[in-house]
Amino acid sequence: MTDLVPILVAVAPAIPLAGAVVALLARTPRQADRLALAIAPPTAAAALALACTALARGGRPALHGQWYLIDGASGLLLAVIAVVGLCSVLVSPAYLRTSGRSWTTAARSRSLYYAALFVFWAALLAVPIAGNLAVVWLIIEATTAASALLVAFTGRRDALEAGWKYLVLTTLGLSVALLGIVVLAISQANAGHHDLHAIDFDALRLAAHALPKESTLIAFVLLLAGLATKIGWAPVHNWLPDAHSEAPPPISALLSAALLPSVLLIAWRVKQILEPSVGSGTTRAVFIAFGLTSMLVAVPFLWQSLPWKRLLAYSSLEHMGVIALGIGFGTPLAIAGVVLHVAGHALAKALGFYAALPLLRIDPEAGRRAPAGVAGDSPSTAAAMGVSLAALAGLPPSPLFLSELLIVLGGVAAGEVVVSAIAVLALALGFLGLLHALIEGVVGEKSGHRRRPERGQRTTVALTAILGTGLLALTAAGPLLVGSGFVESLTRGTL
């Protein structure tokens, strides 16, 4: 199977890129839908085949090519991106039927939507497998360009403002990260390595002990500060609530469930390769600081009555903080929690954003205020919302309950007792905020005028069943991660 890796590395992003070109040729909205639905399954299949190859290797060393790097973390993120990307394409026709024309005609608008979506999906699939720091920076910039267009897709003033804010802030952050890459490239050039491959992840890892500590520390700080804007860590998260709120729900799902953790993976790799030079204490402190700050900043917002998608956006801020905290602790228990949290958060958050489609049809005002009493109008929508929020809150048997427990125990094992105690307090407060939103949104008293729900709710029911089953499967598989070779390899930082 490993002989097919170079082929799969090329094919997985190439299929959606071809799909983007084909989508632009569609002449009618229905034709655009059919083309998109035909391209999505092979894209997901290629990505899942590559993910399975990576995950099946367990704790064995990573697979390296001239431009790619495949390890266990790559496999995890590829699986997440494949599943969420496929689901987002499948629900897009339902969204586009009621979205209006955006900036142009209905047919052209739909073609442009699918073209940008497939470019975004292709770039996301390339991020976890790119083996060069400069190349991965370019790919992350490509995700920014494609997703900014999608955030502003509706053409409304708020959407245009959110898209522009997202584009400016994340590009500014990535410019800071680029300075860090330049510093590393100069250090490698001074050591006699002048080609682009000098900043391959593997080359940097091998040279880390010889890199000068002062300049490497500067590069590390610049890279983490720059990537933090794209990950959505506080205090550089300002674009996140607006972008998640204004983007089409299928795009919001990709932003939260796939983009944020993919960029976080790059930050994790930077930590791994530069730690020998910078020092483990420094790298751990930076991740713990970003993680704890993000969790604490999210709590006041989770206690407010927010519109549905905005509530999910601030939940993303909290959960990216939890993952950062686990990486910062760095113990086997914490890393097992990180793996479980990335997968569980992706399924729960994607389901929450997909639930926004029927929710906004039933109650259009839910885009501007907190939903209430949805169960009385649409039990299927209420079920999707309930499963999503219960999982995100960490209510057992959510896999996020187990992952957060593992991360906290990992923090105690790492000697970070005070940090772990503060994290438990932040998690408890976040749990109460999401639990209140769950109760009010699903079974609370209705407010405002409601439309009659559509008869066909099969997509919502199917997604709730499939993703809910996936969440339960993750909970069952969670204990198997502890002590596994897969987690041990991630803990050692083997690329």
C-alpha cells in the first residue's frame, strides 16, 4: 500500500482542483449540483485511502518524499478533512436553493461557489501532507483566498465585512509567520544549506541541534504568533466569530472542523522540529499560554445568548484552546486526548453548522438572536442541535468528555497542576454555558414568528444519525488510544 502513497498524495488534491475547473463550466444550477456531487465521493475516497495508509503504520516512522510528509497526524487530519468536506458538498445544494444569487446570476453564482469550495478543499487536503515549511505556508495562503470568497458569498454587507476582516487579519498573521520562515532559511543558509529543501520539516529536524538558539527562538515566536491568527487562538481570534457567522453553513463547518486544526498541526510540527534548539520549556509555555488564554476568553461569550452560528464560533475558540493545552502538556495521556479531541470536535461542530440549514429556514431570526424552542417546530433539527451541543459541552458519552479528561490528567502528569486546575474551571464554566444554550434552544419557550418546517428532513436525520454514531464510536475507541504506538509516536515527535 505504501507504494501507492506518491500517487495518492498527487491525486487527493488534484481531484477537487479538477472539480473546480469543471464546476466553472456548468451552465445551469442543477448541472453544477450534479457535477459537484459526482466529484466529491472520489475526492473523499482518495483522501481516506491516504489517511488509512498513514494511520495503519501505527508508531512507525513517517513516510517522506521530495515534497510530502505522511505521519499519523497527517492521517488523522486527512480523515477529518475528507469526511467534513464530503458532507459539506452533499449539503450544499440544499443551502444554495435558498441562498439567492450572491453577486451574479443563479447559475454563475452556483458555479463560482463550487469552484471556490473545491479549491478550498484541495488546499486543506494538501496542508497536512506538505513536507516543506515554505510550501505549506503558500498552501495556507491559498486556503485564505478561497475561503474568504466563500465567507463573503452571500454578498450581504455583513458578509463582505466579515470576509474582508478575515482576509486582512489572517494574511497579516501569515506575513508574520513568513518572517519566521525567512529567519530559519537564513540560519540554514549560514550553515551551508542554500536550496529550498533546507526548510523541509525533516531537514529542519535534523539540523535543529545546530541552529543558533537566539535566532531560532525568534523564528519560533514569529511562526507561532502568525499561525495563531489562522488557528483562531486568543487574543488574535477577532476574525473568527464574524467569519463563522456569515459564511454559508457548509463552509463554516469546513472552517471550524478542518481548517483550524489543520493549521494547528503545522504549529505542532514547528514545536517538534525547533524544540531541541529553543528548549522544551519555552515551546510548552507558548502552547499552554495560547491554550489557556483561548479557553478563558471564550467562557464569557459562551454564557451569552448568541445566534446559533456565533455560539458555535466561540465554541471553536474554546476547543482550539483545549487542543493547544494538550499539545503543550505533551504527555502520552494528553496527546491521546488531543487525537480524540480533534476527531470528536470535527464531527460535533460540523453537525452543528449543518443544523443551521433547517434552523434558519424555520426561524430566519436565528441568524441574529439565540434560537429557542426548536423542538416544537422541527424535532429533527432539534435533535441535530442537541447532539452537537451535548457533544461540544462534553456531556457523557461525548468523546470530548473523555478527551478533556485525558488532557487534564496529562497536565497533572506533566506537573502542571495549577494550569490543569484553571483548565478544569474554564471547562466547567464553558459546559454550563453550552448546557444553557442547549436547554433554551431545544426545549425553551418559542420566540418570534416561525415558518412551517419543510416536510423533507431526511438529510438532517441522516447526518445526525451518521455523525452521532461516529461520535459514539470515537468514545468507544478512546481508551484504545492510551498507550498505543500511534500516540507514543506523536508524543515522541517522530516526523
